[in-house]
Amino acid sequence: MSFALLALICGVAMLGPIISVNRLAPLPVVIGELAVGVVLGRTGLNVLNPDDATLTFMAQIGFALVMFVAGSHVPVRTPALRGGLRTGMLRAIGVGILAVPLGLVVGQLFGTGHGPLYAALIASSSAGVVMPLLGTTSVTSAPGVQFLVQLAVADAACILALPLVLDPANALRAAVGAVVILLVAGVFFVVLSWAERTGRRRRLHDLSEERGLAMELRVTLTLLFVLAAIAATMHISVMLAGFAMGLAVAAVGEPRRLANQTFALTEGFFAPIFFVWLGSSLDLRILVSNPDAIWLGVAVGATAVLAHGLLAFTRQPLPLAVSTSAQLGVPVAAAALGRGTGLLGGGEATALLLGAVVTIAVVTGFSKRTIELVQTAGVTA
């Protein structure tokens, strides 16, 4: 790893934002960053070594921060969500029930033995895909609020379940590690709530802003990396550490200045490194020599759209039902974990990302109608 290589990664990673602002076919920024990694890595020019220890460590920092931002964006404090809590949770559970047999069938058909993993992917949703598609639209309708609850519940539940279903042989260890991380994150939530309630956080904010100390960012990163250290010690992914810390901050209420700082740090530097690293570790040539991997990706993506779309029978508008099938965070996490542990062989990790692209393409096609359904003219959120 060198400064020249780091400059190359950051420079070409700007292709991601360029793709995302394309009006003809806008895609999430991470798709462009993954594509850059594919070109620079094993599939393409092979100038980026994904096994480099320094690059891998920086990518893991990026992974933790990406999941932190995802957790901090879960709208747990939005009062309107309470009105759709019951229906949204029931729909998320309903999709989860449908996903189990579908995932097991896909695993059986392709002989991978990873049916439980596919079930988690099929059941998952991605606020990281859907919310940018909504843009500045205010979610004010009852179906829209229920839709947000379903997104948040599915996103959180599947991220928590992923380490358990990816490596069932070590499920007990993963479960214990997850409980420890959640307990420590709970302690952090209590401390942060106390600081907010007593006004200490506000005084720290004012002092930090006056003297340019960035103290809130420093504290948040320290707590995040404590959780990441616990995760590393217990041999589980930093994914859960980042997401749990993000949820704790979201539950307290993330100050706008801190949100801007963490977003800039993540999206401007560490997230591109993570996604470029992940893309560089994938070998798309395996898909050419192994057509089954292509069909596996298509099958996972298509069954996800089917499982979520079936919730239209619960009187959920079809565009909203289908839009909850968007995948990104969970497949990316599965590919990263599988790549790091060697649990996903051949083109399976790449196939999971292909499945995510299938769902994103479908959801993007429904985006205009989804925006119309989540808002009600003249109603204030």
C-alpha cells in the first residue's frame, strides 16, 4: 500500500458519484465504487491487491463506518413511525416467513448449502437504496409510514441475523459476541442519553464549535472503535459493531453537525476504500466460467422481489411492497464476510452482489410511483 495507490483509489472512486447523478439510469454510488474495484482488482488490471494488510484494515474501518451511518439513518425517533409500527413489523415478519422456504429451495437447487443465508438476503431491505430514491420527499401517508417501519425492521433484523446464518457452525460464538456488542452499545446509549438530558452534550458541542475541536466526532469514533475492538476480539464482523453504534446514536438523536462530519468522513474517504477493496476481491471471470453463479444471483434477486411483492395481498400498494425488496447492505456485508472468512466459494460472493443489482433495477423502475404513494398533498409530517 502506498500514497500513489491511495490517490488512485480515491481518484477513480469518484466514478461512483458520477454514475449516481446520471439522469438516464441513476444507481447508488456504491455500484460505481464496486465497479472501480472490479476494474482495478482481480477481474481487471490487477493493480490493487485486496490481500494487502494495510488496505484490508482501512477497508474494515470503512465497513464499520458504513454500517454506523446505516444504523444512524434508521428513523427510530420519528413520531410518525409509531402509527405504522404494528403493520410495518408484521409485514417484515411476513416477508421473513416467506423467505425461509424460498431461500432453502434456492440453496437446494444450486447445491451450496447456504439456504439460510439466501433466506436472510431475500428477507432483507435497504434503506440505503430506497431513501436516496425518495430524495427530499416527505413521507406522510399511512402506507408510506408503514413502508418505512418495514424497511427499518427488515434492515436491522437481517444485519443482526447475518453472522448466524452465514456460519452456522460458529453460530453460538457469533450469538454471544452479538449479545456482548449489543449490551455495550446499550451502555453507550444510556451514557449518551444522560449527556443529552443533562445538557452536557450541548455544552460540549458549543465548546467544540467555538474552538474547532470536533469533540463529538472524536467521542463517537472512540465508542465505535471500542465496539469494533470487541468484535475483533470475539472473532465476529465489525459490521454489527458499526450498526449497533449507529442505532444508539439514532435513538438519542444525532446532532446535525455530527451527522455531517461522520457522513463526510465515511462517504468522502473510508466508504470508497471499502467498496473499491470489496470490488477488487471479486473475480467476475468466475461468472463467465461458472454460469450457475449468474443464475444464483438472478434467483436470489428475483425471489426477493417475489417474497416482498406478495405482501401486496395484505393491501400494501404493489410499488411499496416491491420497493422493500431493495438489497444492498446485507449482500455487501455477506460478500465481505464470506470473502474474508473463505465461507463463500467460487463466484458465490459475486452472485450475491448480482442479486442485489437485480433488486435495485426493479425498485428503481417503481421509484416514481413509490414517491407518489408515500406522500399526501397538504399533510405535514
